[in-house]
Amino acid sequence: MKYIRSGALAFVAAVGLAGCGGGGDDSPPPARATIVTAQLAGQATTAQIDAGTSASGIQALTGTAKCNVDIRYVLYITRDPRGEVATASAGVLVPSGTDAACTGPRPVVLYAHGTTTTKSKNMADVVNDSEASLLMAMYAAQGFIVVAPNYLGYDKSSLSYHPYLNAEASAIDMVDGLRAAKAHLNAASAVKPSDKLFVSGYSQGGHVAMATHRAIERDYASEFTVTAAGPMSGPYNLIGFADLITTTGPVAAGSTVFVPLMLTSYQKSYGDIYAKTSDVYQSPFDVGIESLFPTDTPLSTLVAQGKLPADPSFTALFGTGGLLLDTFKTSYATSNYRKAIVTNTLAGMDGSTAIGWKPKRPVALCGGAQDPTVFWAANTPVAQAVFQAQGVTVPAWDLESPPAITDPTYPVYAGFAQAKAQTAAAAVTAGATDGGVSAVRGAYHGTLVPPFCTALERGFFQQVLASGL
């Protein structure tokens, strides 16, 4: 779908000149959240949504659709980590129909998506993006408006890189996406946003969601009130997690993708991480690494081209054929890279020093204890403890630890266990000799956990709504 009209392209070109100091005039830059273009991109009917959830086997989690969903796309102005003008975009999913859940002012879920290297990532593409389609079925089809920014550096964004795990930059982007989406809906949609705001996100998006919740309560309290937040499987304890991966191990699955995203993000944001890429990367990976992500080139192709280590688990950080120099590890403890990680830690421990903030509104965390990508033990219980030390009780739902069978959430945990068993059985049928362990490990973070944690967080949000908080 091509959303940007010629007039919008001209506007983006002007923004680019403004951001570079060009244009030949002293006019002020466009305000944050200024809409470049916004439009209805399509609609999904309840029948189409139900067909999708039935085919994917998640209808027991999502429920049948109550609402049709209008799919809207908004391209807006925000700021990059250095405060320069940049564009970013968001998918906006809006319930419609005659059911009471689909009419009147609707609560808003501001959602932060997980890590992807795919530059064309677009949360308005509910046909091809599984994360977007899950949100449509779980939230929009049940009466929530979903605002899902694509992030700086993705889709039609003017920024050439992504500020990965930069807490402040991510929060600014999310807030501006929310502002632009609400302005568009108030002007163009029959269904309007209410003042109820929920913030959620998965994986990287769990970190972004928590950063956004913090920023709203700190900087935007006169404009928005967070009703509740539900970060999922996020690296909240970024410093503890990074210390583990970089020094003693184990290395998280996907690290040879995550680390370059972080190094480039912090180098572009702060400018003092390294003097040249060969200071941290082994040859030949140092060549072109800063412009490698995001990209629409498949990871398998990048590996075949020799741009990433040939390791199917993406864990080859050090040693022969690894991504990083061994000197990176030995200098890590006093490096500016580690200092940047401390800056972007949201709720965790730097040695014996707690890093955190005190949420004013309800928060619930979710994930799975066997996660090989964002380690549960290094993140979620640590964040929970940091909050508890400040007098804030935050539940942390581990899908591996089901409650009593009489608990109303028990079917979600049982469904997760069944999904794992089915994944393992399918792998064995296909010839796996390890009982399907590798298949479950490979699917755990990206496929198995998200729908079940999303269902638990939706239930939490519905309880908060019902309580009148």
C-alpha cells in the first residue's frame, strides 16, 4: 500500500531540509506530532477477523470479533535523539460497528512493537504483519483503539537508522505518534478516543512501553494520564542483562543482531561509543555495519554475504568468526557503551545499585521463564523487585508457572503449554531427533509467548477499566 501522496512527499522533503539546516529561511521547524499525511487504508470485517483467528488457532484467546476495524495510517513529525526534525509513522486500528463495544469514545492502547530488522515494518499492514493482526483481533475487534508507531527508521521514516533501546527517543516518538493519531481520529473518524490510555509492548516494545509510561507521568501529565501499563518480555534491566551477555554469558539468542542495533543507536545518539567501527567489530563485519539495519534484506542473505557471522542462533559475539573483538569484552566495564546502557536501564540493578522509577498507575508484567532471547530471570523479577522496593506492587506473570486450576486465567497458561507441546510434536513429526526442544526454543520468544501474554494483559486492562481507576 502506498500511503504518501505527492504533497506529503514535498512536505517530507522540506522537513529534511529543515533538519539539515537548509531551506534558506529562518522559519521554525514543524511542531512535534504535526501530521504529514493521514488516511483510511482499509477495513477488516468481523467475519474476516474471525476467519484469521480461527485459522491461526488463537480464537480461544482473542474471542470472536465484536467490531469491524478501520485501518488507518498516520505519518507525523517527531524528533530524533539529537532533537532534529524527523518523520515517523503509525498504524491506527479503530473499532467500528453497531455493538456497544464499538461505539462512543473508546479506550486507547498505545502499543510498542518488538525488535525487527525489516525496514518496511508497518503496523497498519494487518494482512502481512502478524503482530499487527494479533493486535487487531485482541484489542481493536474488542472495542479498543490501537495506536502502534512503527518507530524512527522504519517504514517511511526520514531517519536513516533506528534509535534502538534509546529510552528517551523512543518515548518521544511514541508520544508524538499518540498525539498525531488522536488528532487524526478527532478530525476524521466517527469513533473517537476516550481519555483512558493503556500502554503496552512486547520485547523491545516492553522496554519502549515502560519508557513511555515513565515519560508520560514525568513530562506529559497535563496532556495524558496512563490508566495502566502492560510491558511484556522486555529488557527492563538492560544493564544487568547486557553485563550477563557481554561478560559471563550465556549469550541471548539474536545477540548478533541486537548488539549492532544498540551500538549504532548509541553511537548516533551520543557520538562517543567508538572512534571507528573497527574498534569494536571483527573484520569483515566492521565494513558497512552502521548502515546494515534496518533493512529489507533477509538475515539469511546478510549471513550468506558475510555481513553477519554464520551462526543460526545469532549468538556468535566473540571468538574466531565472532562479531565483536575480544578487546570489546575486556574494555566493556569502563566503556561509554556500558554507560549508555546504564542511562537506558529502566528498572534494574547496576551491581548493588538499583535503577528505577516509581509508577503512579497500575503495571503488570508478563513473559516466560524459558525465554532464550530476553532472559526472564535477568529482567522481569528484577524489575518487579525494584518497583516493590519503592512500595509499588507489580504482578509478573510467568507463563511457565500456572496458577490454580480454579483461577480465571488458568486457561491461558494451559493454552500456552498446549502450544509448546504442539510445536514440539510437529518438529518430531518433521524429523527432529531432540524431542522438539530446538523447535520450541526457536519459536518461544517470537511466536509462542506473544498471544498468551497479550491475552493476560488485555484481561488486566479490562479489570482496571471495570474498577473505575
